[in-house]
Amino acid sequence: RATLWYDDHPCPLIGRVSMDLLTVDVTDLDFDPEALTILGPKQSVDQLADRAGTIGYEILTSLGNRYSRQSVTG
């Protein structure tokens, strides 16, 4: 039930999450993106946690080292 994002384009998660492998529907894009955003301006950690049936803390602490992270201060 999660959504990943490429700019303003939603890309729904399809199938099951297996370890750290995701299958995402990018049919509506005209190309295969190099990266998608799962947490950011379009989807907060708490919104993702609600969709996953858990809490934000569990989402953040389960992220592995292979994910790209960017901190934004405002």
C-alpha cells in the first residue's frame, strides 16, 4: 500500500517487500528512473508507517546502510 515518488509522479509499490527488495509500478513514467523517493515531501515517515501498519520509529530504525539519505534543514 506504499507509494514511492519520482518528482510529482506517484509510483505504487506492488507485490511484497522481500528483505530490502521492492517491486514498484513505473508504468506511467516514460523511462526507467535511477532512483525513487519513499520518504520525503510527498510522504512522511508517519504516513508510510500508517500504511505499513506500524510506527515511524520502526520504519526509521529498520532502514539499512544501502539507502541514500539526504538531510534537509529549513
